[in-house]
Amino acid sequence: MSTVPAEPSAQGQWEAWKRKELPPVERVRSDLWSVPVPIPHNPLRYTITYLSVSDSGVVVVDPGWFATETWDALVAGLAVAGASVSDVVGVVVTHIHADHHGLSGRLKQESGAWIAMHPAEREVLPVRLAETTPDSFDKDWLRSSGVPADVAGKLSFSPDAIKPFMELSLPDILLSDGDVVPHGSRTMRAVWTPGHTPGHICLYDSVRGVLLTGDHVLPRISPNIGMMVGDDDPLSSYIASLERIAAYDSAEVLPAHEYRFQGVARRTLALIKHHQERCDEISSVLRANGESTAWQITERLTWSRGWENVRGVMRRSAVAETCAHLQYMRKLGSVELIDGEVRRWRAGM
Ligand SMILES: [Zn+2]
């Protein structure tokens, strides 16, 4: 869902975004490049990959989706920056979603580069989750959220569909909060911003005056905050992470989608307001309809494209987002949980 958009700081990138084109490869700083790489069949259209260049080689931040056309765009972007795949010495991912981490494995394979991520992010890699969570976890979650059995069947993934995600690479280097990316003059530092995922990181570079925000803060859209393994109250985590990142207001914001912009503090306020409005809407739905499951609440919320056009896996993210809001509201006392095999919710006193 969109909120008040942020002010673009690069006209060309913004114009291209408006024309629904892939923005050009740009030299953002003398040693930092932005390379938009396509995400096939996805309304986000592209991931903005960043290349940090030093005498010792190139570090790629968020290399993008595992598709040939994405790889080709990345290789072409490296060439514009005067480099090739063999120059890549490291890969940093802000989080493990496949539109960010998808190509990390191939990059490592073809260049020998290390892969770095936050330790909490490693724990939610599908290959790790398969070891640490029971097989019935997903089915149980859908049922307890009140998703009807016939719908739940359509929201589950087949082993074939899961396979490429199971192959997402494990990290070689862990970047905890405050850790420096081991590259060049070592000016890029990890800022842990859990919420969108448990181990999401932003990268702050005080010398270049930039803040790479991944999906944490985007100029127009609000990232999905859904229930997941590894964080039982992701919306609280997200809001705390927004408040935290607002302190970097002087930096130019380099997000992983859409376009770069100035004014992270203002944008975080808009995102917090968006979630507060969603909580208010959930309260109204509960007051009007009485005890409801997360699924029943989700169907009654407003969706920018209409609920009937939220289909397939998108419905899954929608319910997960409602659950995240309910968990957050429960902590504040604005909703009450009636626990059971199917969880029901009612407005708080
Ligand atoms: Zn993401």
C-alpha cells in the first residue's frame, strides 16, 4: 500500500521509474554504482543492485533474482563500472528474499566471492528452516489464521516450486549490527533493521554520505511485514527499526527498489503512520463484525487493487500482514486473542 512518496534525489532514475522503464546504470559516487536488474514477472520490476569498487575488487550489494536476464543485466552493469564478474570479491545481502539474494550463489561460484549477511538472516534461509521447523508449521499457521481448507490448499508451495529457494546460499561472513563490510577503505557499516525479515540490514557509509536501505525503507511502497519464523512480533521490530534508521537523515537513501531519495526521517514517519492507520482499520472491522479470525479480518480490509484481485501467494502475504498487526495491537491492548486451534480476535476494552 502506498503512502506519501519521498522526494527523489536523482531525476533520471525517477523519470525512468515513472515511464516504467529500467533506469540506467549510474555512478552514484566516484566508487559506488547503481545497477537496476530486472525481476521477471513481478510488479516491482527491478532490484537496484549496488557495486562498491576499490583497488581490491568489487563488492556487490543485493545481486538480484535468479534469472538469466537478471544475471545479464548485472554483468552489463559491472562492465559499465569497468569491471567483470572475476573482479567480484564479495556479496552483501540486505536480506535473503530471492529478488536480493537469488544470484549470490552464482556470483560466488563464478568469482570465488564471499557472501555476507546478518546472523538472524542465515537462520531463516529455507534450507535452515527445513531443519529447525516442523513440517506441519505452515499448514498449522494457515489453519490457526482461519484460512478455509480449500483456499489453504492453493496457498501452499509444491516441492518443485520450493527447490530454487532451498538452494539459496549460506553466508561465509556474518555481519552483526555495527560490523564493517571488509572491503576497500572499510567505510560501509551494517545497521540491523529487523522487521521485513528478522535479519534485515541497512548499510551506512558516512564517507560517501549514503544509506543503502534494502527493502526497509522504500520511497513509495511499504514493505510487507508478515508473521514469520524468527520474530513473533515483527511489526514492533519494524517500527523500532524505522525509528532507529531515522537518525541517518543527512544521508542520501539508496533503496533496493524504485528510486533513490533524500529525507529518510520524513519517510519513516509516513511508514509508521501507514501502519497505525492499518491498526485503526482492523479495530473498526472488529468493532463492526465482532470476534473474527485473521482471515475474516483480512477479507474486510481495503486493498489498493481490491481483495478479489489479491490472488494466490499474495493472499498469503496479506493474511501474514494482518497477523503481524494483530500481534502488535495485542501487545498494546487494543485487541484480545481468543486462543484455540483456530485463533479468533476481538476489539480490546
Ligand atoms: Zn524483500
